[in-house]
Amino acid sequence: MVNLQLKMPALDPLNITRIYGVDAGLRYLCLETDLPNKSSFSSVKVELHKAKSDRQVKQFFQRKNNRSASRILIV
């Protein structure tokens, strides 16, 4: 475990324009909202789908085991 302490300047609540939040739950991964109450949610399903897709692409190129596939995996 790592403890970190930062000295932050005093915040004026009237100057805050955007708030981010992270949820440890299963429904939404993160939330972003701004002053006019425009909110956007990042769904866990979307992130899991992207991770699965990336994993499948990596497996495909690892099976090929040639020089060009290795170059793609590095990037």
C-alpha cells in the first residue's frame, strides 16, 4: 500500500466546472458531469467488450508468430 499526500490550493466551489467520478460497482465505470448538468456515463459492458476485442487481436497475432505480427504487437 502506498500513501500519498499532496498540498492542494483552496478550491472555490464557484470555479468548479467539471466533475469526474469513478464507481466501483458493476453498472457504470465512470461518470463525467459539468455545470449545465450534461452527464456522460462509461458503461462497464463497453469497456469489457473493448478489452475482449483487444485480447482476441493480440492472440491472433501471437499465433502467427512472424516478424510483421511482432511489429504490430509492439505498437
